[in-house]
Amino acid sequence: MRARARPLEHAQRRQRVEDIAAMRALADPYRERADVYLGGAEVLGVDLITMVRSDLQLFGAAVLGMISLVLLGVFRRLRWVFLPLLCCAVSVGMTVGLFGLIGLKATVISANFIALQLVLTLAVVVHLIVQYREEAQADPGADQPALVTRTLRRKLGPCLYAGLTTSVGFASLTLTDIEPVRAFGWMMILAMTLSILSSLVLFPVVLLMTQRAPAQDDWPWVRALVDAMGDLATERRGLVLFVGGLLMIAAVIGTLRLDVENSFIDYFADDTRIHQELRFIDRQFGGSTPLDVVYRMPGGGPSSGNRVIRAETVQQLQRMQAVMEDQPAMGTVLSLVNFTELARALNNNRPLTETELTAVYWLLDESLRKNLVRSYFSESAGELRLSARIVDTTPGLDRADLLAALRAGFADQGLAEDDYQLTGLFVLYQDLLDRLVASQALTLGVVFVALGLAFALIFRSLRVALIALVPNLLSAFAVLGLMGWLGISLDFMTITIASVAMGIAVDDTIHYVHRFREQQQEGGDVDRAIRQSHRTVGTALVYTTLIIVCGFSLLAFSDFVPSVLFGLLSALAMLVALVTDLTLLPAMLRRWAPVSER
């Protein structure tokens, strides 16, 4: 049945887009002489999809170009530009094709899965490139097959472990009861699997088809940076641990300050047409976000006899409408009360009796009764509807408080919660955000427990697992905490930032700890192991961070505010993961790792 309905849904969606485009085309010739605005949920949905699609096309190309330039600047070889982009293109292409085959659809929540997959694929390929260059520099006489074999032997385990732990993190999203979040979890598990497989297959295959790359030294500033971070971790360990503790406390406090207050208008830059249309309608026509209250009439419906509505029901409806109109953010409120007030004005300011109301109702023309009155009254169901619109631009608007105030006001009028129902886009949006935040809190707790267990199995040491978990905790809470301190509200797109930070930090942590343990097994003191890990894995982390930060920062120029926040906060997550994995992680390993690890 669902498969048969899908073509109809696509056709309806296309028709909606065409209709709105036709209306805009009709209005365009008059814009020089008048202000013409379109509004409503359908227009908002179409404009939102159009803007997201435009951003994907425009900024996707810009980000791709920036990543290519940075890859060329970092590695100074065209092959090291072509190979990462090839792996990214193949993995994303396979993922999108697979999603199409199994019917997984991108939503507002999962719209950034391609960006996430690019980050994770680039991280894998950059680690492989840095390891290959290290092998080439260590053995100038080795041929290409030998270098590729050594590279895979050193990096196969860490890459698979990183993919496994990242997938475990995203798998926690499948525990929620919110379908788009659960689908996002499955999408990222599949995307991560394809990224790892395509990178580990394409990288050696393409290299074996080419000549051996000449040995290259890393940029001096990169070597200086990782050495400085290594010295900080070994020589200023106490300071690093103290600052890390302070940052964790500040991040947790900031996270507790997060809220979910947001509006559709805030999604768009002030100078965009959709923002101006929504703002005009919101301020000049009594609000923009629908809120309905459905009241169940006592004694109404088929059992009410010949009377359509009782006088006490009209009075109760008047009190309910008064409660709604008392709210500062409430715009226009319409209900059967407006009709009774009009009838009263026409009746010399005398209210109509129950009999008169019934007579007027049945004397109305059938089309008028059906298309107008029954929008607010159903005699068969015994229900009345109060239709309102919320003024989203109200300063200091708190949607949760507004709903609570309505419930409290109705309770003061003697109504139980079973007597009415709050519904509409306003309630739906707020409920989804509340559930999303609760789901995020649950999944974050589950993911860090799962990561701790995965680290314990991979490193075969509970102490090392707990140490490795700290940078991931700090990276996720640092981004969420900054949002809380800056007053950036959670919405359907920024809610995935914690997953981004976690995915990035987990990848960095796995590679660093794995290399640190390798250096320990080769002999030498812990400080030497830290310095060597910094000069190998640390270099790859710096390159990955530089590439992704430069690419994602371009999203700051988008007109779609959630895309701006996603780009900047993802860049911040990369920087936090880099700093914590090259300072806090080695400092903790030096201080608390088991003797066999040090």
C-alpha cells in the first residue's frame, strides 16, 4: 500500500511546488507598486525545501572547492587531492543509491548526513595518506606494493575500530521512538560502513595503479604545532588537567542552560523573502503559527436533543477564548464566540437564547453552514474549535510557558484536561522539540556507556577506556555548552551537533590511543611515545581539522540560519576534538594509564 501511495505523494508535492511558483509569478509584476506576501504552512514547507536544496548545491560546490584547495595546499600533490575526493564521491554515491533502493528519506533532522559522511570519509583517507607518507620517508628504497601493504597493516585496525565505535554511537539513536531520529541513526550506520569499506578498498587499489610517491616532509608549522601540544601534555600536565576540568564544568553548566525555544521565522536571514513574508503576516495579520483548542461540549452531539448548543456551553467557550486572548503572544482567536457576538450586536445587544441559536444555525444556507460555521463547530461530534495564531516575533516568547499558562487558565475555569485538546502546528512543533531533547539526553547517555564498553574491548583495559572516553565527553559537552552560554536554541538541525562532535572525537581518539600503545610496545618511555604519536597521528589530526574547518566555515554565508550554525558548530567540534586529543588525552595517559601502557 505504501509503495502504491508513494507516486501519488511525489505528484502532489510537485503540484504544490508548481502552484506556489505560479502564484509568485502572478504577483511579481505588481511588486513594484505593492507589497505582496505569501504565507501559510504549505508555502513555508516549499520555501524551506527550496532553500535547503539551494544551499546543498551552492555551498556543496563551494565546500568541495575549498576542500580541494586545502588538500592541495597541505599535501602538495594532485594524487592526494584526487584520491580523497574519489573516496568521498564513491562512498556518498553508494550511500545515496542505497537509501533510494531501501526507501530511506532525508528529513530536516538527517539533511546533513552527507556532510557527516564527508567528514568521516576524509578523516579515514587523511590518516591513510599520512601513514603512507611516513612509510615512504622511513624506507626510501621500498616499492609501491610494500608501502601500501605496510600502510594498511598499520592503519587497518584503527580505521575499523573507529568505524565500529562511531557506528555504535549512531546506533544509540535507533533506541528513540521518534521516527526521523531513528532513521537518521540507521542512515549514519550504513553511511559509516560504506565510507570505511570504500576507503579501505579504493585507497590501496588506486595507489597500486600509480607510481610510488616521492617522500615529503610535513609543513614546518604543522610539526611545530604538534610538538608544542606534545610538550604541553608532558611538561604542563597539571595545567592541562586543571584547565580540562574547568572546561568540563563550564560545558556541563552551559548544557543545562540549553532550551528549545525557536520559531520558523528565526530559521531565515532577515533579508530573505521568506523571512520578510513570515514577519509581515505575523505582525500585521494576527500571527503566523496555528494553535487550536478543541473543546468537548458537555451534553453536546447527537444526544443533545433539538438544541444545537447550550447557553452554558457558549459562556464556557467565551471564558476559554478570554483565557487565550490574555496571553501576550496570542494573535487572532476565532471561534463560535465571534458568531454569537455578531448575532448579539444585530439583536440590539441582547444575547440569543438556545432556541434562537438553534434556529439561526439551521436557517443558514447549507454551504455557509458547511464551509464557515462547521469549521468551528461539529454538532455530530459535539466539539467546538477555538482557532488561534501565535505571534512568533513576540519578544521573550517561551512556547512551553505559553502552553502551561493556557492549561492553568483553563483549569481555573473548572476544565479538566480531558475536556479539551491543544493541537495545531504550534503544539506539534513544540512537542517534537521537547521529545527530541529528551531523546537526545537518553541517547547521549547510552552512547557514552556503549563507547566505554567498546573502548574496553578494543584496548583491553578499563582504565584506558575511561581515559579515552573523556575527550569525547568534553568535545560533545563543549559544543552543547557553548550553545547554552550563547543562548543558541536547539532545533531540528543543531540537535545533531553532539553526534558530529562525538563522531569526530571518537575517530581521533581511536587513532591516537592505538598509535600510543604501538609506540609503548616498541619500547621507550612515555614521553617519547607521546612525541612520536603526535608527529604521526597528530599530524593527520591537524590536516583533517584544517580541511574540514575551512570547508564547513563557508556555510556561515548561508541565508538558512540552521545551516550557518551547523557549519560553525561543526568546525568548532573539529577544533575541540583536535585540542583535547593532542593535549588532554596524552596528559591523562601519562598520568593514569596502567604501568604496562606507560
